Amino acid sequence: MKLPRPLSHSSISLYNECPQKYRFKYVDKIPEKPRHFFSFGQSVHLALEYFYGPVLTPQAPRAPSLEDLLKHYREIWVKPGYRDENQEAEYFEEGRQILTRFHDKHAKSFHVPFSVEYNFNFEHEGVPLTGKVDRIDKLPDGRLSILDYKTGKKLAAGRLDVDAQLTMYQFACESQLGAEVGELIFYHLPTLKEHRTVRRDKPLVKELTTRIVATAEGIAQDRFDPKPTENACRWCDYKPICPIYKDQYAGRLPVAAKAAGEPALAALVDRYGDALAKIEAAKAEADAVSKELAAALKNKNYVRAFGERFEVSAAPAVKWEFADKKKVLDMLKKAGVYEKVLAPSAPLVHKLVEDPTTDADLRARLTEIGERVETTDLKLKGL
Ligand code: SF4
């Protein structure tokens, strides 16, 4: 059957969630935004692949040292998708702790798994299938134990017994490895807890294979109708180009669509966002330092000070702050001086209050609703 790519558990789920979304992703090949939780999961999975991989000798299999494991984790850390450096650092630390606890629990009783990151590729009724199983162990009775690592905070109740991914893994392993699957495990890494269940029974496997064939037929016949639901659409990156929502994005569509499909443009958008964020951060730091500097100068009764590269001078200043901007606006309009300040921005209103030619009554009323704050203006120049 002609498909854009072999079906995996996630692409089958995506098609069944919304065929239009599948089309955007796998037929039109418009990439979704990177998500931090995928990057985090990938980083921890790669580290665990290393844990079970490199120091195996048939005579004396042993786990890598904790130091080596964490070094590898640092090296393979997957960066995209984090909101900022703080969020990335938090997740990195969480992963470090998970791996440390995992090493503590499993290094001493280290065993060689039957397979780690087992890749399967085969056809079922002409439908190409692909996937990767995190770990397969051999049970004492010779059957297989299939294990899937989970890095999310919580495991939804009841998921273990119906999860289609585990059913797919059982189906693939039994078709390809010629051994029966005895148990299926979700290994919840944040709690180091293994949630086990017995092998899937025939009706569940049949349901899966029926779904595989139906999905493949839908794709092969170009059936990509949008299937909007609250859950599917809420975080959908394709909303701006989706036929259901595109009217809401009228005028902005070409830019959004381009950004979704053009990595160079998307990179520019991100650089612009990052640069603005840096300006904000630098502004916040400058504000804090300026307050500290003004207080230090006032404390020492200095009006000027020198650094290595700059000099600063301090002059007493007064500014007015108004909590109720609307009230100020009304007053100015009634007094007929709105035009004088053009817009009631704080510096202009301040000028008006300080101007002795302003109507005395207006000045008095503004003074009543405003607060006079003494500050220090700083002027910075290069030496
Ligand atoms: S916005 Fe909703 S309907 Fe449109 S592609 Fe995304 S999930 Fe499907």
C-alpha cells in the first residue's frame, strides 16, 4: 500500500485524532514546533540506552559508573523546545536526579536485557509498520517482557490496560521475534515504579490490526478531513493553516504558514523573540542596578561617581505617579488642557503639575489624587 511513510503507533494515533493534522505533518511535511517534554523524554531515553549498552562483556556485564552515565547525559542532552534557559535547567536537573536514582536502584543488580531500543520494520497485510521498543527482557519461562519508559509527571489511571502502543509492541515482537510476550510494563521513571500487566488478549490485538489497516486505507485514499475536537485543536500548531480555523487567522496566514514550513524563517522569528527577551532581561537588571546605585549615592551623599569605564552623576528629581489614569484623563479634559499634554502620559502630566502656569485648581486636584515620589535621575556616559 502506498503511504508517505511506514505507520507507527504515533502516526496511527495522529491520523485517528485528526486526518488533516496527519496530512500537514506527514504528507505536506510541515514540521510541528519542538516541545520540551519530547526533548526531555528523548534525553532520558538516550541516557538509559547508554546505561544498558556500552560496558557489556559477556563474562562480566556491568553498568557504567554514575559519573559516566551523567557525563553521557550531558553530552546527548536534547535542547530544542524549552521556553527559556531556566526551564531547560530545571528539566536537566530533574533528569539528572532520575538517572541518579535509577543508577542507584539498578546498577548493583545489573542484567543484560534481551534488547534495548529494539527497532521493528515489517508489513502487516501490505501495510508497512515501524517502531522502537525501549527495552525487552526475557522472563524465566522464556517469554518476553516489554518495557516502555515514561518520563511524564503522571500516568493516567487505567491506561496500562488499554494503551495501544503496548499492544503494537506486543504484536510487533511476536511477529518478528517469534517469542510470546508474557508481560507489558510502563516504567514510570520519576517514581521508579514499574506498572505491569499481562499480555494483551486476542480482541485487543484484533482491534489494533483492524485500525492499522483502516488507517492505511484512509491515507492511501487521500482521506484527510479535519476532525476538530477541543483536545486535538487546543495545542495544534497547524491551526493558522487549518481549513477549520484559517478564517480566524486571515491576513496573518501567509506568514504563519511560511514560518511553519521554512526553517530559516522560523529561526529568524525565534532569534527575534530571543533578542527581545534579552532586552527585557537586561532592562530588568539595569533597573535593579540603577536603584541600588541611586541608593548608594544618596547614602554617601555623592552626586558623582566613577567606575572603570563609566561615570555617573545624580541629581535630585521629582516625579508624579497616578494610580487612577482615567480620573486624570477626565480632569484634564474637563479643564480643557488635554491638548496641552497631547496624551496623558506620566511625564507630560508631571510637567503640567509642576508648571506654575497651570490652572491652580487643576494642579491642586491632580496633586490630591497623585503621589509625589522623590527619585534620582541617572545619566550614563562613556569616558
Ligand atoms: S486545528 Fe484541529 S481540525 Fe485543524 S488540523 Fe489541527 S487538530 Fe485538526
